[in-house]
Amino acid sequence: MADGLVDTAPRALGPGGPEVGPLGFGAWRFTHDDPGRGAEVLEAAVDAGLTLVDTAEVYGLDWGGRGLGSVEEALGRALALRPGLRDRVVLATKGGILPPTPYDSSDLRTAVEGSLRRLGVDHVELYLVHRPDLFTHPEVVADALAGAVADGLVGTVGVSNHTPPQTEALAHHLAARGVPLVATQPELSVVALDPARDGTLDLAARTGMAVLAWSPLAGGRIATGEGLDPALGTLLDELAAREGVDRPSVAVAFALCLPTRPVALLGSQRPERLAALAAAVPTVHLDREDCYRLVVASGGVPLP
């Protein structure tokens, strides 16, 4: 059998950055009103090796949340109930979305301070610009981020949902202030392969930025099959049967085959599901032929 490509070794958030596991906990759906339940879910994720915990200021406007910042508040309550948990996680949050205005990065310092207050912490290890604000110059964004780093509020900085040129523009102004851009967070899955084609992963390979893959299960479509190309579903089922795992485990393993070593962010709020995925994914063997078969079946841009 050909060598497997699934890489489950720890990875660093950029050169010299904090080390995390190959799976992270995405808190988009962490809308728990019961602090005890929230603490149970969070601790289960960390126990399963999902040491990167990723949230955002805007999380809580859907999935039954109470509004802007409510997921950060729920995480803060969970961390307060489990005092030792903070030292076991690499905490990341994002800012730059302030409804009803689509995107606003004009005052990220205030956004950073608000996130820390809601989370109940004095710093986060990683802060990302959630979406590019077309009407704020990257120099202004760089000033705010560099200031937050200098003041110890933020350990490292990154971007989410930015094009490679947008990322490079911000990186240029950050470099002038002595602050590296260490992470990029694109939507990335077997059905969302644009980052592998639009230069996002190439830029990460060139600079050493960590890649944080959001929605590696395509918002649940991998599991349900809803809206999934039938050819892809059939192939996922074939590989899952061969490997003795379920379809989502194959899809997450596929993301971990990419040579930029993504961290796959899992959003399940079921502790047993997180534990099952964390146990199954390292057992999956996918070789180059398997991966290219999945790419072709995804229905995306044909291979050249």
C-alpha cells in the first residue's frame, strides 16, 4: 500500500508559535445557556485533543445564541467553571464583523478588549481579522493589531476569509511593525477546495502561516449527504467502509492530507461525537490516489 498522507502530528501556529493538535474546536455553535453543559462540552473537546479553541465576536447571532458576543460569554463561563482548562487551550478569537454593517475593522483595539472581557481572560493566543473590510486601510488594521500584541493582549495575529493579495497587504504593514502574520483561516473541505487553487495554501506554504480549516465537514453536508454530489458521497462511503470508519472521518482525514498541514476545526457540540472523530481520524489511511479521486469526485474545477 502506498504511503499515507494523513498527518496527525502536532503543528505550530506559525514559526515559533504555540503548538496545537491537528483537530481544533470551532465554537460557532457554542450557544449554551447552561454553564455546566458548556463546560462539559469544552472539557470533552480538550480531552479529545482539540486544544485550539476558535471563536469570534460575532458568534451568537445564530444557532440559538443571544446576540453578538454571546458565544464568547458562554466560553468565558465555561472556563470559569473549569479553572485548569485555560492553561490547556490555545484560545483564538476573531473581530471585524459588526452587524448591521457587514464588516468593520476600523477599531479593532476596542474589539479585542471586548472579546477579552467577554471571555474573562487577560489575553488570547491568536487574534484574527474575521473578514476583510474594504473601507479600512490595512495600515490601520496593522496598527491596531501590533498595538494589541505590544500590550500583551494578543499573542499572535492572523486573518480569516482573506484573499492572498489581501493577506499579503496586511502582512506587509504588520512586518513594518515587527509583527508576523501567523495564520490564515479559509473555508476548506473536500467540497470547498478553492484555497488549494486560488493561492491561499500556496501563500501559507511560502510564509509558514498555519492553515485553520473551517467547516471541514461542509456544514454537516458530508454526514447528511444533503446537496452533496452523488459521486462524492459514493466514494466517501467506499473509503469509509475500507477504513472501518464513518464518512465524516474520511472527510476530516482528507483535509489533513494537504501538505500545508491544516488544523481542521470541528463544530460538533456532542462530546461523544468529538471523541469519536478524534479517535477515528488518525486510523484513516489515504494515499495520493485516494485524495485525487476525492478531488475529482468533489465536482470542483477539473484537474489540469
